[in-house]
Amino acid sequence: PRKHGPPSGAPPKARPVTPADSAPPHRPRAPMAPQDRSAVGSQQARSPKKRSKKTAAKRASRDHGPAPLPLPVERRRARDGRLYTIKQFREFFGENSRERWDEAEQQPERRMGKNGIAYTMAGFRSTFLHALGEPGWAIEWNNLIQEHRMAPDGKWYTFEDLWELHGKWYTF
């Protein structure tokens, strides 16, 4: 029997993440009353306002679209069965973080590709970078579901499900 592949009865896919999701909502300006316009015009004629650097930065980001989405960060499974980034390993383990990170190299995060293959983040990037481009592979990675594997009972499970059912001794 196949050990990898799309699970039957898998959880529904998450809504695709797009660059527009990180953009702030556009708020149109309210129209000014005629008396307000004349007051503003007379104030500007008397003393022009200097624009701050923050205002210029806001205007630049508004004029050039939303900021790019951050690229995904590799996560590895620690001894507690949960996925963490290297930064989270450093925060928790301190001086022993590098040793624990290297130990967790055998348990990287995997997600199911649309082709039914479980990919690590590095493997997915190297496979799809040419076809999807730099931001495209990252967006696609964020839309993939967690890896599922078939257990001896013939059902498909995520790592977390198996951990909960069988305890710490279970590994993929």
C-alpha cells in the first residue's frame, strides 16, 4: 500500500493566501464641506505644512502597492512533537539550541503537494521555484495542507493526530 498520498477525507484546503491579504484596507476620503475647503485653502496659503518622513513612507507604500509577503521559514519538529523555527529553538533552548536544531533535522515540516507527494519546504522550493517564481512558490507552500500518512489501521493521519493517538514513541 502507498505510504504517501492525498488522504481520503482530508481536511478542506485553506483559503489561498494572496499578496492583497497583507495590504491595508483602502479608505476613501470623506468629501469636505465648502466652508472647510476655504478654511483649509487659507491656512495653506499662510503657512505651508512640512510633511513628515512617516507620511512620505505611507504615501510611497500606498502608491506602489502592498509590501511583499515574507518568505516561509523552515520549521522542524522538537521532542515535544511540535514544529518550531530556529528562532523559537533559540528562545527556548538558549545555549543548547543549535544542538537541538541539528538533532531535529530528521523531522522537518512536510506538506502535501497537489501531486500527492509530501515535500519539505526546501524540496518544494527547489522543485517549483522555476515554474512559480520567488513569491509564487511561497504562496503555494502556505496553501498546502499538512502531511498525512497511512497508519497500520489503513487510515490517513497527520503527525499531530498520530502523536495524540499513540504517544511520544510514534514517529513518521
